[in-house]
Amino acid sequence: RNGERARDDEPGLCTSIVAQRADGHVVHGRNLDWNLPESVRAIMVDIDFVKGGKKLFRASGSPGVAGTLHGLSHAGGGWSVTIDARGKGGKLLVNMLQSLLVHSMTPTQHMRQVLEEATGYEDAVQRLSASPQIDMNYFIVAGAAPAEGAVITRGREKAVDVWRIDPKQPDGNGWYRLQTNYDHWNPAPVADDRRTPGVQMVNAVGRAGMSAQSMFGVINTWPVFNYHTDFSVVIVPSEGLYNSTVWMD
């Protein structure tokens, strides 16, 4: 990041991508663009969660924080999940009322619970699509089998849309899904269009060229990678690959 901090006129928030390789395995990449202070980034860790001597999942986060930022479950052959903000995380007062009156979790707490309890990819999609949350968001999920990739657009009460990988999509672009911070059925705003260049980069790589390495190349290229980017991860659930990077000034 060349020692520069984020500026208000530059892209921000997050980008997540799930893409099916030519061999059918799904690659999952994401950037977390939250402008976290350097003191917080310095203590970010990858944590293996173990229960009864069995490793349940690996996730990234800050010690002492109940929620997770992204993770890889070992259940059902393996599945992964990342989170992107929707509607800039909602309004604080409404979020507080949702928490108090509806007894809702934060999306990161919900993610951690599903990582611990879901039996596999499809169960994870269903669980992440349900249960009340204090604010809206996107969950991006990948599994170990072909076509196991989806973007879940969450309202506070439940999912309003589940956008799945569809390799048979007529336009030839259904082998991947790319999500920034705006509903995929609407145009991306001109002031923060990371979607268009991200899609162009994924298309340039193509299914034949998609790999963990090429996915990292996409998420490490402007403007998908930008002055707001704090954390990147590439996951291949079928291989148990979990490669995370914290970006320091």
C-alpha cells in the first residue's frame, strides 16, 4: 500500500469472488477493506477451532472477538465463507434496536456459529440465509464440489437473494460470482465500481487459468486491492488450502 492510508475518494469496503476451476474445484478469494488501525491489524490471527480433539474449522479474526471475518470448515468435504458489507453496515440506532428487540446476532457472530455447526456446504447456505441479524450483509460461500459457490444477500431477518454459480449460464460467465458491496442486480455506483474491473480480470484469467495463484493475482490488483485493503485470503475448500495475508503500512 506504499505507506498510504485510505482516502475518502477511493474505493473501499470488500470484494469476494468464488470461481470454479476447469477441474471443477472452487477457488474462493476475498479482500477485507475496513481501514482497520495498524494496531488491530498487528494482532490479527488465524485460529483453528477444535472440539473434542477434532478440528472443526479455521478462521481469521482478532483475539477476544466473538465473531470471525472469514473461515474454512472441514465438515462435509470442506466449505468456506467470507463476508461483505451491504448498505454500509446499516444505521447504528436501527442495528441496536434489532439486537435488543429481536435478539439478533452480528453477521460475524452468525458466521462463526454456522462454521461450528453446519454439516456441509448446502447446510451452511441454508443456515446463513436464515436467523435474524442486527444488520444486512453478503455471505459468499464456496464448497468442495462443482457448482458449489453462492452469494447470499442478507436482509436483517433472512436472505433476500441467493446467487449461485451456474456453469451452464448462457452468457458463459456463470462459472464465477464476484461480489463487492452492492446488490448484483443493480449497477455498481460510478464512485466505487470495483465490480467492472474485477469481472474483467476474472474473465481475462478464464476457467482454464483459474487457480489459487491467479485468484491472488486478481485480488492483489487495483482497484480490487486498494488503499483500504487490510486483509486478503484465498481458500480452496476441496484441498484444505487457507492462505491469509495481513497488509501492513
